[in-house]
Amino acid sequence: FYRKMMVTDTIGGRMREQRERLKETVENMAIKLGMSVKEYNELESGGSPLEVWGPILGQMAVNTGRPTSRLMTPSGKAEDIKTGHVGALLQEIREELNMTPQQMCSETKLSLDQYADVEKGLSGMEVWPPKLLKFANVLRLPIFNFIINVQIQPLTALQQAEH
């Protein structure tokens, strides 16, 4: 038995596919994730900042050789994420691996200044990937399934300011 491959090219579309596969309603999923239906619909629309921050985190996982979920919290569990600590953990991992900021953000389309904001906890990395991890944890699926092969996009000024 092979699971149907996710063919949608947005994270939100992949979220919708998996929710529908489980026959979950938008309302129930929003409740499970502790967010409003409007906020959840924004994620599934494929137009949220998650579409930018998710693939960036995925590339950082490739760059470090670490599981994506463990770049947000040592346990890899959404309930253990502390607001404002994702950037600090990324810095800690980068330093532990003796990586430069340039190596850490290689292939992410982040400038060094943007990456510095990530490590300071001043970016959407603190908000958007943790939401996806919570969704993945609820469905008991690896977070990487949702971000693999999604195009990395450069940050716009608006997305850089959203956190």
C-alpha cells in the first residue's frame, strides 16, 4: 500500500489534501490547531507567509543535516516550541556545527541581514513553520512532507516585516 503522493505545489494545498484525506473539516482542524477558521483557511489557501518560511526552514534542514522539526525545538514536538526561541535554536545549531551564517542560509534566498533577523527571533520563522509543525504533529506526518520540492521564494519587504 503506497500513500498517494502529494502533488500540490504549495504547502497549503498539501495541508488541504491531507485534511481531506482524513475527512476532517476545516472547523475541526482549526480547533485542533488552536486557531480561527479564517487563520486556518489562510494557511490552506497557499497564500500565507508559510509558503515562504517553510521552504527556507527545509533548506536549513538540508544545510545542517538535521530533521526540520528539530530546528524549531530539540524534541521536534510543536507543543515544546517556545515563542521567540526558533532563531536562538538555529544559531545554537549553526554554532555547534561550526557553520557560518553564509553556510546556514545557503540556497535559502535570505540575505545575511535577513538571516541575522532570523537568529534574533525577529522574523516569520518564529510564527509560520511552528504552525506547520503543529499541523504535521496532529496528522502524525513528518513536516518535511509538506515542504519538500516547494520552490524557495525571496522575502518581500512585507513578509520580512511579518512576525
